[in-house]
Amino acid sequence: MHSYPAINELIGAEVFIKHENYQPVGAFKVRGGINLISQLSGEDRARGVIAASTGNHGQSVSYAAKLFGVKARIVVPEAANPGKVAAMRGMGAEVILHGERFDQARLYCEALARQHGYRYVHSGDEPLLIAGVATEALEMLEDEPGLEVIFVPVGGGSGAAGVCIAANAIDPNVRVVGVQSEAAPAAYESWRQKRLVEAPNTTFAEGLATGTAFALPQAILMERLKEFVLVGEEEIMRAMVWMIERAHSLAEGAGAAALAAAYRMRDEMAGKKIGLVCSGGNTSLEHVKKALELV
């Protein structure tokens, strides 16, 4: 976790960025994958695991499966980030391309799991995944116990759910702010309406790209998350550029979303000590080029 004078100046606060983009697979989800795969039964390890992903969850499962000698199969949308697909294959996973969007890939993945008996690793409805990714907030509050606010991106919601649990347990006064894209607001709308809903999913930020809310993270968020904001696609891209320019760090769209939200709320954040979860750095050259065009 690092603080940068240029980011502090931008927000008008003391800002600490949690660099999950520096993880072995370039994203926070590896914490959950290792925690879950390490605790599989012998029977589940023998059957192998299967997951649906836009990239980061799949990389997490692939990395952990290789670590513990388990066969992994990952179903991804046909237009998935090619760098993430190559990384999963490089870690020994079988990558299966299906559907235009994540939710189509997920339904196909679930059908394959039923058909072949694979251990299905849902990207959100897994207590061991949430427990694993919660360690990011534990580390943030151990390193900077005076944090007043933590901004965390939300796709399926496992990361935000984990942050809420850890932060609430360590210091109930910490404000946790969830951040999602206006172009994929299913988790936000579910949290707001206190029921699981579907919503259009057209965001470029694959880490935020879910059209259907997940039951377990939502149950936690509905109980524990007090603030949730939506940011625009251009705001996210602008924050990606700021991460390069002011923090010398490459963030994917989801990884830059927390900074986008902090900037939008900068008047309210003035003078505070805040943490931003940069959830991942697995962007594509195409997305970086689009973001730079806004400058």
C-alpha cells in the first residue's frame, strides 16, 4: 500500500492505494482462489474445478489450481481480454470460450459442472473466496489503522463484502464505499432495492461487468455496506490515466474505479485519510489507448 503526493493533491486528502494490481495474477481475487482451493476435499480435487470469468476470477482459480495440482477449466466470454485468456492457459487451465457476455458464459459453465460433476467455483457465492479476499482490508487497516474511508470496486461483490466484514470487525467507524459502473449497475440496484435484480451490462471494465447480482455478497452488502456510488465510463478511463500519470501504476477499469469515485466525492473527502482498493491491473492495450484519448 502506497501514498502518492500527486494523488493526494488530486483528491485533497491523504490517500493510500492498496495495490492488488501487483499480485501474482495482477488482481485481488488470487487471495480467494488460494484460500478456497487449498481447502478442497480430496474428492473435489480429483474431480477438478470449473469457473466462469471475465478474467480475474479465472486467473485466480487457475493460479491456485496449479499451485495445488488441481485440474481447472475456465469458461470465458468470446470477447474476453486476450491477455487474461493467455495467462489462464499459461497457468495450465483449459479455457472454454462461450457467449458474448459474462452471464452467458456463467450459465454454460454451470451446465458443464452439472453434466460432468466438476467442482463449480462461483465468482461470488463462495464463503471461502470472500474470506480470502477480505485479507486485503485486514492488511490495509494493519498498515494504516487511522483510515477513515475505504473505496472498493464492485462487480460480483465478493471484494466489497470482504472489506465490509473485515473493516466492521476491526474498526466499525471506517466508512466503506462500494463503487460500480453506471453501465453495469446490477449490484448497485440490488443493494438499493434490497432484492436481487438484473440490469444492463455494457461496461468496458470487465472487473465490474456483471448483469446479475450474486446472493451471498449481496446479503453481506445489504447488511453492512452503508454507501454505494456509480461512476461513468469516462470517469473510470480518466482515473486509469491518473493512475499511470500520478501513481506510475497500471490499473484496469475496475482497479481505477475507486479513484474515480474518490475524485467525484473529493469535496466530502477533503482532509481525510482514505484507502483505495486498486483491485487489478489486467487491462488491454485497447482500453489504455481509449483512456489516453480522453486526455
